[in-house]
Amino acid sequence: MTTAREEILGRIRASLSIAPVEVQPVVRDYDAELELPDAERIDLLVERLEDYRARVRRATTDTAAAEVAAALAETGARRVGVPAGLDPALLAGFDGEVQVDGPEIPAASLDRLDAIVTGAAVACATTGTIMLDGSPDQGRRALTLVPDVHVCVVRDEQVVVDMPAAIRRLVPERPITMIAGPSATSDIELQRVEGVHGPRTLIVIVVTDIPASDRG
């Protein structure tokens, strides 16, 4: 007696033997990287992030630490977690407690942090998406999902215009996390609830040394 599964698979095999599957090449005409002037590329990212209710602060290399400190002060954060590879200079203006994260720290204890500060792997301007890949300046996924506030530092050279360009910069084998604004969902009555799957507050520090004259 054959099972339903065996019968279904048998029919599939019989069909394939009659009409062998020929793999057709995938047309990649769409796969072209868009280009924008530097200022427009950064402005577009900022616009999209704000559309997704992220808080955005612009900074230069010289003012990045001050903006990180201001962002943390804005949320009242006093205990901040950071990945081991984050540039310590970014916390130079913060006078609270800094906890360097590591695999030995239980994920449950991360909930006691007021905020975290990380870097980013790449950001896509057209979609307002920030991508993390677990690199030393971004840390493990738990660090970016458990605490309630995420301050993410994105540098201008990490900002690309479109998704094909962003994907090319990623290593598929790494743990990729894509962020588009604060974590949010809607209930059956379409009431928006933030902070369900990750940080309730996302603050992005966009660091760029593009001259002010070029930014209009």
C-alpha cells in the first residue's frame, strides 16, 4: 500500500520524465546600480529613515562623538552596551556606564541596558534600510534586538543608492540583520505597536564630511 506522499512524488517523477525541466537563465537587466551625487544620496537616506520614524542626526567625523552623546542624553540612557569592535572614540562624550558585549554575557541581561551603540555594514538610500552583518563594530544579533534604544552610526562611504549595490557589499554567510526604522507591527485593528521585535527607538548618526556647500 502506498502512502499519499509516495503517490504524489511518483506523479511528479512521472511528469518530469515526460517533460524534463530546463533551467532558463535569469534575466538580470534590472540589476544595475543607480548613481546619485553624494549629497543627494545622503539626503535620500535621511528622508527614508525619517519616513520610518527613525531619529536622524547628521555629524562630521569631528562631531560624531558629540552627536552620539547627545543622542544618548536625549533618551536618558546611563548604561550603554557596545560591541567589542566599536571605535572607543565614539563614546568619548558619554559619561555613563559602558558595557562591552561578548558571547559570555547572557542575552537576558541585555534587557538591563538603557541603549546600545553600534556601527553598520551598509545602508540603502532608496529603501532607508540599514544592514548589520555581525562585524566587530556591530556585534551579535541579540545585542541589537534586546535593548530598547539603538544608536547606529552610519558613515557616508557605507551608504549606497539601491538594493543591488547594498547586497553586493554583504557576505551571504554572515548573520544579516536589516533595519528600517524602529521595530514595529500592527494588531488586528491596525494599531501600530513599536518595540515588539527589537528596539522601540532607533537613532541614526549619519557621519559625512561632504562640504556644506555641496549639501545645498
